[in-house]
Amino acid sequence: MAEIKGNSAYNSARNSTYWQQLQMLAKQPWSLAALFAQDDSRATRFSMQAGALYMDYSKQCIDEQVLASLLQLAESCELSTRIDALMQGAMVNTSEERAALHTALRLPESAKLDVDGQNVVADVHDSLSQVARLSERVRSGTWRGFSGQAITDVVNIGVGGSDLGPLMATTALDEWADTDIEVHFVSNMDGTQLDNLLKHLNPETTLFIISSKSFGTVDTLSNAKTALSWLLATAKRRAGTEDSVLRRHFIGISANSEKMSAWGIHPEHQLQLWEWVGGRFSLWSAIGLAIAIRIGMAGFKALLAGAHSMDEHFAQADFAENLPVLLGLLAVWNSTFLQVNAHTVLPYDGRLSYLPSYLTQLEMESNGKSVTQHGDHIDYDTCPILWGEIGSNAQHAFYQLLHQGTQQVSCDFIACVRRYSGQSQNAPLQQQHELSLANCLAQSRVLAFGNAALQESEVQVASAADKYKYYRGNQPSTTLLIDELTPHSLGALIALYEHKVYVMASIWDINPFDQWGVEMGKQMAESVHQAMQQAGESQFDSSTNQLLKHIQKLS
């Protein structure tokens, strides 16, 4: 396998003169109001479009000098070479010694990409053919449960990327659904989601997808085991067998065929992943089966095509006109240099309700690192704390902090320009959509300019002396406008953020494709679980021991 060039061949951005230059620039008193007052063309110069995505980053605390230094910083760490390495299947995941080829999952069938002598594009499209075959059997009513009835409900059991990706995309694209089959998602280890679902589903017409790269994730397998027990309880009353239940009610998606077979998944109902597919980058793979079932294979392929279009833009566009590069560099500027250590994602579109949660995992699990790829401790800020909510809901939840709190927070506003258009019967909904768009633009304006955003002729401006009504402004934000939400444009949007993460990681010289930070807690949970089931004194810290005693006393 090709690999990145070891511990020394890539230059470190940290050692670049442009890094020191940016540190000096960050010490200036940045005022968005002053920047706009000085430059009438600012919004034009600090905006860019790629396909259906239009990005205005003029409300970031930057000027031409900062932007030039950021672009030079990207060049100093050989970002172009790093992008090529990602796209060509090099060993960019250094700690696990493998490629990170989520971009290969959306390459067209005519493409070719050899990794370790194997054309991975052929493998990908073989898997997509399986996804098409199984999804069509379910959608057409050909797939039958143990009692001979057609499937009416599909439950995706997964966690992390095996849940967040399909859940986010299926929710966003539900208006493209062309089937009556309902798709549900279960991830929570404690069984709450599954318990609530099973009370309303018919076991004879419910199909479960077990999505787990390792097929060893305790969260997923505990839910799957409960689902199997629920099915068997009914099947036994209907003269159904365990074999028929496993064969007709379960599909497995994993990189571990042996474990799928051992669990009981029929070989024809096993979909393969590869080790080079990271969980949070996996919705483009067979993990997207739930999406394909809900919106059809044509819609799923349009999602892939949209992501591929962003891949090409990322790989080919000049950095000064490259949306993922610019978005990533702005994030580095805010977090590392301006010490803006909180970031919120604010979609003004209810269809994107799960996008903030999806991006929370994508960014914080990828870039929440404090050690470089060479094992050196990092002495600068990396990934900010990220959260988000539908913008109109967030206005009534945490915008108070954004506008008048003590913390600086950078924001991404996301909105779709066209919706309900051409539908005369939906005039009221069109008005609601316009109101949502107006709120999106208004909030970003007030966050940037504070009280100065208001016009005397419109609203009485609160004076600085009126402390409770004072808006300080100067909160940096980027606004992303999507021409219209479609499978293609959603694919491009998600890929934009994936590549943003890679740009940030390249500047910070960290590996965004592993997640060792989640492992120790899992291992410790096994020890704690064993202690919970045994009488006697536990050998943990005094707090854990005391909590275990309290739990055991009430159990």
C-alpha cells in the first residue's frame, strides 16, 4: 500500500513562518463592523460557489492578509500532496496503517483505483449491486417475513457512523421517499429506542439491518439480540423456526464475515465493508442500505454523485477558490489562532435536523486529538467543541449565549434557497420558508454587528448604557446557501464537511481517521460490568466503588 511520507517528509505547518505570521495577526483587535465599513466589496471578495453550494465567509474576522497567510500555511504543509494521498489510497490513517478511502465509495463505475493491487472501484460497485438487489427486494414486496407477509418496516441497528449517517440522510431526503416502507433507527445501548419501537411494530413484517464494522460493538449486538428474542417469541407461536427468522428478518453489514455468520446472518444477506472505511465516513457504503430502501437506488446514487462532485472540486480547484480548503482554514484560524474554541452548526431547514449531530461526530471524533501523527504533544488548540440545532429552535434555546454571553463562538448558518416553489397550494408554507430564510440572514447580521446592525428608522437602538439590551456583535460566522436540497446537493454538502475535517487535520498534523480515545472507556466498562454482577469489594477508585455499592443495594 502507498503511504504518506513518514515522520519527516511532510513539512509541519507549525514550523512555518506563516504560522508565526498568523499568530501576530491574531493579536490585532478584530472588528467585523470596521472591516465592512472599510470595504464595500468585502462580501463579493469573500464568497465562493461550487455547484449548488454558495459560501459567504465575509463575516469571519479575516482580511486579505490573513487569507493570504492561511493559504500559504496550507502550501507550507504540502496540502496538495496530502489531498492526492487521500484520493489515491495512500496510508493516511497512520496509527492503524491503512488508507481512508471514503472517496472511492462514490467513484463512478468507469473509474479505476488500485490499492494493494486490487481495483477497489470494482469491489465498491459489486457491493452497490448487492445493495440495489436487497433494497429492491424489500421495496417491491418480494422480501417476505417468516409468515409470508411482505416487509412494512425496516429497523437499522447501529451506533456512531452506522447510525448517524443513514439517520441524517434518510431524514433529510424523506420527501424523495417513494415507498410506504418505514425506516427506523436504533442506537441506544439501554434499549429505550428499541423498546418503544417494538411496542408498535409487527414482528411478522419487520426487517432488521445490523450495521457494525467489527460486528462486535456491544451497543449494536445487545439491541440485535433483543430484536431476535422479540421475533422468536412470535415465530414460535406461528410455527416459525429460528433459522427462518434469522434468514428472513436480518441483514448484516460488516467487515467481519465470520462474526456475521456466527451470529446467524445468512451469507446471501451479508453486505461487506472494508477496513479502509471509517465508521463516520461510511454512509456512502452498504451502511447506506437504509437510505436506498427509503428513497430508492437512483436517489442513493444521486447522493453519491453529489459527494463525488465535491471530491473533484476539492482535488482540482485552486485553494483560493476551494470551498473545503477555505472552510477548513477558517476553522483553524478561529480555533488555533483566535482561540474561538466553540463552534455551532445552525441549519435553517427542518429536514437537516440531524446534521448538527452528524457533524459533531465527524469533527470531534476526527480532530479531537492532542498528539501529532509523529507522537509529539500538541501545544496549540485543535478541534473546537461543536454542537448545533435547527436555527429557529436554537434561537429560543441558546442564542442568548451567542448574542450576549461571555464566550466567543463561531457559527455555520446553513439554509436552502428554494423550497415549495411552483406549488400554489403551498403558499403558506412558502411564506414560512421565506420567514426562516429571513431569520437566518438576520441572526448572522446581528451576531456580526451587534447593536450597530439596527437602523434608527427601524428600531430604537439600545444604548451601551442599557446593559440588558446591548448586543456586542463580532461573533464570526459563515453562511452556506444550498440552491435546493436534493440527494445530489446533500451529498456535496456532507463531502464538503468531510474534506474540511481533512484540511484542519493536515494543518494540525494529526490523524483524523482513528479514534483511540473511545477505546479505554469501553474496556473499563467490561470490568465494571463484571464487578456489578459480583458480590464483594470492588477494586476501583473510591467514587466508583461507592456508586457500585449503591447500584447493587437497589438491584
